[in-house]
Amino acid sequence: MPVLSLSKIAMAFGERTLFEDMSFEVESRDKVGLIGRNGVGKTTLFKIICGELEPTAGVVATERGLNVGYMEQHACSAEGRTIYEELESVFSDLTEMEKEIEKLNEAVSKGNGDLSDLIAKQTELIERFERDGGLTYKSRTRSALLGLGFREAEFGMPTSALSGGQRSKLSLLKLLLSGSDLLLLDEPTNHLDIASVAWLESFLRDFKGAILIISHDRYFLDAVTNKTVEIEHGRSTTYKGAYSEFIKKKQAQEKALESKYQNDMKEIKRIEGIIEQQKRWNRERNIRMAESKQKEVDRIKAQLVEPDSELENIRMRFEPRHESGNDVLIAKNLSKAFGDKKLFKSVDLHIVKGERVFILGDNGCGKTTLFRILNGKLRSDSGEYTYGSMVDIGYFDQMQENLNLNNTAIDEIWNTYPQMTETRVRSSLAAFLFKGDEVYKPLSAMSGGERARISLLKLMLGGFNLLLLDEPTNHLDASSREALEDTLKGYEGTLVIISHDRYFINKLADRVLVLGKDGVTEYLGNYDNYLERITAQTSPIEEKTEVKKEKPLNDWQLKKQRQSEERKRKTQLTRTEAEIEELEAKSEELQTELAKEEVQSDYEKLMSLTAELKTAQTRLEELYDLWAELQTEE
């Protein structure tokens, strides 16, 4: 039985309709990813489920007694508590019981009142305390704080001294420990480093209740969810499986739907040609034939499903103005500290032309500081760095300090590139989904995602051959992230990227550099390869020694293996596309044969061709699935 059921939910604000047919169910142990472009109404839907907003139409039904937890309901209090006290306040019932047990213990030891009655109350309260988790709530509080990156030395810090990101993490922890049966999580991985996200994934996988998650972190969705609900064109569609499975199924479904629609339209056109011909002959037999064929056309049209119009995506292409030298960046012995806080030392880098290098590390380890040093915005305490010949640097600042918020979209681009014509500026903005009057929207009124698109457009127009990108996928929805991935895969320059987006890292990385206090540690390959290596390093010492000894060989084999797998994938993709083309042509021929009068009057021939067509269409569906799978592996 579902704990949450939405039936035909609609929501409109004035003349603007967000959605009009939102229907899906969440079972008691479901972990559901709620996805869709920015602005489709995901957060609004959460507010409807919580009762904060009333839908325009439809019904939200929940299981009787269901305890729904939403992050906004667990914001940090303004009461001057410490970090530890704030999180422990989630267990206020247990702390009150603990105090009551202490009073009863004291009363029993002093013999105050009816002893048998006191002991009975004491026993009952202790049993309830233990049953509700009283013996572990302190350790759960401590481990949760450590898991999301709070150091033990910070437990006594007042909540008023926390940064916005730290307050968000504490609010998330309060929600996770709140005892809710259904958790509503809105972008829970924001402000979290990779280690903290890994802890959160583990917690949510072990969570006994249901979870509904809004997230653009595709790797996170793959790790946690078992069902995906997509909001598109004002409706919801439910898919079994996590994000990657959803992508495969959606691509195959769209391909099959498009193919069937095209075939149906061809059949309608063919039959309408027969009808027109029969009408021209205008004999009684011809008129009856035309009427019969018209019924056939009406039947096909009645079940005709027109594919949804494509949602427009960002169109971007990064093209360097000229080629750099082979050595792009060399840094030696870089270090940086702010007062007593030492961020890093002994940082050595050697980046060559065409590499895609990702820099990882815990929050606060100095990744952005390192970028600011390399971009000339900050001086290092020691060491030096040099750029190679003909290197043009483009920098994406995650804080978006390179944007003038007083500018409109068109002014921000035009002021940066005054040589461009107005037509070209507006065309460039249109490619990044700023059209019509939207080009006059001030940056101060834009969302984080819209500002990120402006920053990316400025980078694209610069023609740089080295891109330093600091968290470029932050604030972007899934389709925009995929558009960025696709264009960067074809980029002929050099990439150095700071990112916590593991899906993004997996698609692009040649090398992963992990920044720590004592420098950088290098791992060849993408995020999954890095994960395998650090997992191997936590194995027994004998295995660690063996892995270390064979490191150059393993890295070389890994690179060759990836190249071999990519060649095999491309070969299989080419063969699959060729077979699809061949079968589509065969299906058309069979449908043409089936439409012939002499075939329709020959029962055996009709059955034989119908069976052959069904076999071809079944094989086509299998090939569409395989094609979608091979495309997502790219």
C-alpha cells in the first residue's frame, strides 16, 4: 500500500500553469528521484505534499499517521545553541525521558513515596527509553555530525557562527534524524563534498522509510533511488529504476514512439491516396472501398500518439582561437595559508595539451584558492607556476564574481565583447535560452542557473584554449549539465576542473588530482577508477604493497583497456545503427506489401507477412534499447 498517492494534481499561478496532471505513488520503502528542468514545479510539489500550498486541482492522499519530514521544517533555530545541542534537540523526547528516569532513580534510592509504584514507573520508562533509541541517540548525533564533515572541535561552536552551507548541512541532519516516515529532500547534496555525499548515500540506502528526492546530482540518484518520476510538459511519468536506467528507457521509448508515429503517418498518407483514387473513379464499388478505407484511417488516427515537442536545449560549442604548446601549465611547490590555517603545501602540477584533469578534495581544502592563484587573483606563499606557449586562459568562477549584477543579460555580453554586433549578441543569448525580452532581464533578478548560463556563454565566446572551471555544473539542471558534458567532450583545448559532480567526472576525466594539506595525489582515469584505487589502498598491507609495486603497469593497462572498450563500443554502435536502418527499411517494405489488395485477399500470405513484420518490429525494439545503452556509455 502506498504511503503517498498523488492523483491528477494541478497547480496554476494566475495564467501560468506549472503542471496539470501529476499522478504517482510512493510505496513505504521507495527511494524516488523527482527530476525535471528548473522551473517545472518540483519544489512547489513538495510544498503541496506538506500542505503549505493548496493545489488548483487533484488529491494528495497519505497513509494515516504518516510523519512527513521536509528540510525547511527543520531549519536551525535562533536560540544560541551549539552545533551539538542543535542536532541533539531532534531527540528532545528522549532527553526529557532521560531526565525523568534520573528523577525516578533518585526517588527510589531515597525511598520517597510508594516504592513499588516508583519502580513500576521506572521500569516502564526505561523500557520505552531503550525501545525508542535512548541508548544510541548520543552516538547517532556524534556520528552524523562527523559524517557530514563537522569536526569534533566544532561541536561546541554556536549555530549563529555557521556559514550558510554549514547551516544547510545541520538542517539536513536534523531532518535525517527526525524520525520521519517520508523524507522530502530538495537538493540535499548542495554544499557537500564527496566524502559527505558518500556518507549521505549510505544513510539513505539504510533508511527504513520512504524518500522523495529532488536532485540534479545524477551519480547520487543512481546510488540511492529505485524509482524515477520525471516532470515534463506539465505531466509526470514514472519509471522503474534510478537515473541511468531512466535515461535508457526514455531514449528507447522516444525512439520507438517516433518510429511508430512516422510509420502511422506514412500509412495514413498511403491509405488517403487510395481513398482519393477510389473517389475519382466514383463507382459504387469504389465509393464503398473509399468509405472502408476512411474507417481504417480514422482508426489509425484515433490511436495516433504524436511525440512531445522537443524541449529546447542549450546550444554551445567551445572552440579555441588557436592551439597552445604541448606543456600548458607547470607548477612547483605551491603553498598557501591564511594566518594559522594552512590550506596546502608542496603542490606540483604538470598539465599537457588536451588533458581533462579534475581536482577533488574536501570542502575547505583550498581548491578554489588554488584556482585563484593560478588565475593570478591571489599570491601563493611559496613556489611558482608558468603557462606554456600560446595559452589563453578562461576561468569559470563558481561564486560568479566575474558578473556585474547591475547589468542586463545583453549588456553583460556586449560589455565583455563590444566588437560583436547586436544581432550576434542576441543570437548567442538565444542559444543559451535567453530570448525576446529575457535579454533585458537584470542579472540581479536571475536564478543561480541563469547566471551560470551567462558565465558559460562569456567563456564560450572567448575562444580560450585552457579552461579553469570551478564547479561549472552547480545550479544547472540535468539537461544543461548534459549539454555542457557533450560540448566539453568535443573541446580541443585543455580542461582543469574542480567538481563534486561524480557523473560529470566519470564522463570527462583523464586524470583525477586529490588536493590535500601535503600536496596532490594523482589517479589516472575517471571517478570510478579513482574510487577503485582508494578502495584498494584500504585493503590489507600485503595487497597495498603489491598494488603500489605494480602502479605504472596498472595505470598503463587501465588506459589501454579504456581505449579498447571505447573502440569496441563504437564498432558495436555502428553495427547496431546499420541493422536498425536495414530493419526499418524492411518494415516499410512489409507494410507496403500488406497494403496491397491481392495480399489482403490472400489469407496465408497476409498471416505470413504479418508475422514477419511483428518479428522485425520486436527486433527493432531490442536494437533501440541497445542503441540507447551504447549512447549513454559514451
